[in-house]
Amino acid sequence: MAKKKQATTQDFSKYIRWFWMLFTGGVLLVILIFLLASWGAFGEMPDHTVLENPKTHLATEIISSDGKTLGKFYLNDNRTPVGYDELPQNLIDALVATEDARFHEHSGIDARGTIRAAVFLGTKGGASTISQQLAKQLFHRREKANIIEKLSQKIREWIIAIRLERQYTKEEIIAQYFNIYDFGNNADGIRSAAAIYFNKEPGELDMKESAMLVGMFKNSSLYNPRRNPIGVKNRRNVVFHQLEYYDYISETVKDSLQKTELDLRYTPQSHRDGIATYFRGYLDGFMKDWIKKNPKPDGTNYNLYNDGLKIYTTIDSRMQRYAEAAVQQHMPRLQAEFFNQNTPKRNPTAPFLELDREEIKALMKRSMRQGERWRILKKAGKSDAEIEASFDKPTKMTVFKWEDGKPSEVDTIMKPMDSMRYYKSFLKPGMMSMDPLTGHVKAWVGGMNYRHFQYDMVKQGKRQIGSTFKPLVYTAAIDQLHYSPCDEFPDTPFCIEKDKHGNPEEWCPKNSGGDNDYGGTRTLKNALANSVNTITARLIDKVGPQPVVDLAKNLGIESEILAVPSIALGTPDISVYEMVGAYAAFANKGVYTKPVMVTTIEDKNGTILYQFKPVTRDVLNEETAYVAVQLMEGVTHGGSGTRLRHKYATSRPEYKEIITGYPYGFTNPIAGKTGTTQNQSDGWFMGMVPNLVTGVWVGAEDRAAHFRSIVYGQGASMALPIWGLYMKSCYADETLNISKEAFEKPANLSINVDCSKASETIDDDPGDDIPDDLGGF
């Protein structure tokens, strides 16, 4: 009996030894596996340096002067990181409750969750902690194919998670996880996701918005709120359940929140969508040029799309939106009238005028060879004949149109040649607004739809400027000859003889009313207000063309201007950008300040890489600048800009069908000048108050596409309404502090600007005074 008991005890102790041997061996094996994994035996592991600075692509952010994100430069990753303190507590609570309830208790691996997952084979929840998920996002995003590879990846994630916990605080891990995750639809990271799905900053997210975004961590491809709103709502409600389960919210609040809709405010962030697209297009070129000239300390170049630069601009997001809204309000109605006048019945050569069929054919062929389609096909090795033939083959395409006063797209089948002609029938705008004292550009609208019309009409495009050039001629005369706005000149025909001032032939300009548009005398103020060509010609004859050209160059106009008398009527091609900069000097007491668009560039760590230096120069004395401003104020009191002053309606029967009145009603001092080029191809309005100068141009791509009548084709009809609508919005926003005060008068003004006693000739030319049918827009 004793022998049997002894044998049984020996057998039992043998099992105990085997158990401890196996247990110890298992522990050692696990330790060995972890050691081998940490040494890189199962795949490359990040070292300390990489953990300290994970390689994530960061988008370059474009920031407005009022602290808003205008857009970003990125290729694949639209990511802009935020700090933990920028995350709302409800977002953090939703993440912890849903993804890792014991996040603050473990050191990277949740032992309880791991054992539970192993025992129940994952049917009662996984064991992946936030730290492990971050490790996977940072270093092992792709799932492995087989069980062995999956296991080795999981081991590496555990090791990296432990290292991350040692390297960072819990708060830093949460912030990194929110910043690294791809929420779909170019929403990389929580900053982009909040903006794209709800048009908010992360700190502005409410509980239901936070819950939706946290729910997307499950699988953002599957739970995409644009493609699968029902699934996303169900997943969001799971997050609410978790929040209630862990006592972050009450059951009543949970039930209430689960009944709400997603309430998306989808705001895409692409290079061709969003606010200030044309400005961002300009900025892309500016930055690439800056990068070439400013390498990193190690000699390599910054990457505009990956290095997380911050570009601080002068654009004010509020004013930019007002400018874009003004364009969108005016242009569809102007375009509708243009289409109405250019039906095939009314104009067989629509949208062109004054061209015969052969000339139109030549114009279209030139445009064809200059277009993107030609360039792409040529690069692909196609012959000229093959490319030309392709323009007459019907093709599926998406074209732009105005619909119910808003930009829209239509899928259609059209010959590329027909689509070219269709686009040439659209009138386009260009607009820039600037603070004359600082040179800060506040708004930039280079067109009406960047997706379909990418050519920027603020800085790239240069068009004939018409009468908006006349103030420079008047200013040269005031500066050289000390003229007063009240000095009178005969309103009679006038010629400048051949060879005088380099004139190639005798030049005899006529007033807009033709041979009958003369008589009496006019003050300079009245003559500028009514754009009297003959008096402008008299002035350039007295001062000579070269001083006017020199003045224009000193005012920042870099475009070529020939020193011939005809420039007095605005024959040069100049950009909106240049014209606004030039006019700003008048409001800035004769000091030219070069327009500024970028104030500061920082790297991702906040180190300043660039800071602008103002470029200014004295061009005019303060008295001359003030007198020029007083001349231009006359345009809004007695000339084509008068419609800005009141809500106008007429009883004249011949115009009853086109009158809708003017909605502006400005009473404050405004200086400005309209401009209309030959055949109404280009309409301009330059307008300014003491702290804001804004220029607007409207016209078609080709000068042969224009209104037949000056009633519609003048600057006061095409461009001025945009200025008026924009300024009304700016004045309505009192936070902008746009001035309604008078321009500051010099202390020792020696030139008389009070013309109340001077004789005036009343202008009866309906081309300037007829209110356009677009005045109510």
C-alpha cells in the first residue's frame, strides 16, 4: 500500500515538473518571439528616431487673415494635425468608450481583452487597444494574407504599442490616432474630417457629430456617410450605446441622440472646389517658385504637398465669400441676357460679332491648337490631322452651365469643337480687393468656376482697360500743370497731329455720342465723370504720353504701354491686379504699396521660413493724390457710377421692360471709374473708399464675343453691379470696419476742388445714363 502511494506521488511530481518546464519554456518562447520581433526578425521595426518622428504626409495649409483654412495643397494625404487640447471632450469620450474602455489603465496591451478575445475567438469583441491601432496605422496599415503573417504583425503591433506608450503621453497617443486616420473623401485626420463632413473645426463638433466620426474608425470605407448613410447612422448609434454603457451619457440622452439624423454639411476639399480657388491656383505657382529659391538647411527642397507647411495669407475669408457671392449673383443674369441676344436667329455667327465665317473658322482653329486637348493628344503621338479629326467626333463630357442662378454641371455628348464654341459664349469676371495702406489683398476672384474656367483673370489675364486709364492722364496733368478739377475746357472736336508725341498719324478721337456729342465747356471733374474723350485727348496733348507711361510704371503697372496719345482712352492691355495696385496709391495719399498676398510661411513645427517685407514708394504728392480722388468721386455723383447712389427706377416707356432699379443706395464717399472698351468687349469698374480698393472686369474669352449694345455692354452694366453687391455685403458685416468716411484732406490744400460754382455741361448721352436691366442684382 505504501509502495503504491509512493509511486503515485512520484508520478504526480513528474507531471508537475513537466508542467513547469512547459510553462517556463512557453514563457521563454514568448519572450524569445518578442525579442526576435523587436530585433526585426519578423519584419522591419521602427527605431527610437522613427517613433519620435513618424513619417506621415502632412498637407500644406492655406490660412486666411481671419484664421480660417482657405484650402490645402496635398497629393494623397489631406492631413493637418491638431493638438489634444483642440479636441472636444465628447470626441475623446466617444473614442475611449467605443474603442478602448481601459485605455487609461493599460500600458499598450489590454491583458483582459486579449484573454477574452483568445477564449471566445473574438466573438465577444477584439482586444486591439488605441495604442495598437495607432501602431498599425503608423507602421503596418496593410493586412497580411495568412495566419502566420497576421500573427507576426500582431506581435509587432504589441511591441510598437508598448514603445509608443513609453514614448508618448496618453493624450498625445489619442491626438496622433485622430490625426492619422483616413476618414474617406480626402478627409485625412480629424481636422479634415470635421471640415469636410460638417464644415467645422474639431473643437466645434457636437456629440452626435463626434459619435459619427468615431463610428467610422470601424471601417471608413464601409461606413462612408455619403455612400452608406443608413449603415453609418446605425454604427453611430452603437457609439451612443457604448457612451451610455460606460456612464458618459444617460439612457435618456442616448435614446434622444439615436433618433437624430446625420445632418451632414458635406464640404469637399479639393483643388478645384471650395473658397478662393483662383487665389489658391496663383498661390501654387508662388509657392513652387519660393521653394526653388529657399531650400531646407540640409540642402533638399521643401515638398509643398507633404511637408505640412502653413501659409498665412492676406485674404479675408469673409470678404472672399462676399466677393464670390456677388459674382454668382450677377453673372447668371448677365449671361442669360447675352444668350438671349445671341440666339442663332438673332445672330447667325453667335456668339461672335463682326466676324465672317472664315474668320471664325480661323479663330477656332487657333484656339484648338492652344487648348489642353491638343497638348495631351500631341504628347500621345497623334498627328495634327488625327487631332483635328477628333474635335469633330461626339464625345461624352461634362459641361458647365448656370442653373437657377447657381453653377452646375451637365453630362452630355458633344463634339469638342462645339464645346469650345459653347464655352466661348460665356462672359467671365475678374475681381480683386485690397487695403491700400498695407497692400493686403482681401479678396481674389479670377473667374466664376475654377473646375471649368481655370484661366485666372486677376493676374494672368490682361485686357484692354478703356476709360479706367483716364484718371492716370488727369493725374499727370494735375501733377505737372497744377490743374484743378474745376478748370474748364471746351467740349469740341480735337485732333493731335501726325508725328506729335510720336503719333504715327493724325488722331481725332470722338466722344461716345458721335459727331453730335459736343458743345459748351466742361470742368475736368465733369469731363472725367462722363468719360469725355476729347478733353482727355487735350490733356495728354499738353503733358505728353511719356509722362503718363512713367506714372503708370511708378504705380506698379508692368504691362507694356506704348508712349502714344491713344493710350489716353485706355488702349493698353492690363490686369486687374495691376489696376487695383495703381488705384490704391490714390487712396493711400500718393504712396504705391505693392499688393501682398502672403505674409508668413512656417514649417510644421511653427518655425518661420518667410516673412514679407512691404514694398512701397512715393509716386505722387499728397495733394495731387487727393485731387485725383476728388475727380473720381465725381464719377459716382454725376457720371456712370451714379447708380451706386440711389435706388433708381424710371418711367421712360422705352426702357420699362429692362428697368429693375438699383439696390445699392450708398451715401458715403466713393471714388471710382467705369471703363468700356471698343465694341463693348470689356467692362470695368474701379471703385474705392479710404481703406478698400476693388477692381472688377467682365468680358468674354474672345473680344469678338460681346454685347451689341452699350446699354448692356458698358462697364456700368457688366462690372459695376458686382462691386456694388460686394460692398453692400462688406458694409453689412460691421466686423470688417470698411470705411464710410471721407478721404482725408491734406492740411495745406492749394488746389480748388469745390466746383459748385463752376459751369457744367449736362450729359444727355443715354449710353452712360440708362440704367441697365441688371441693376437690381
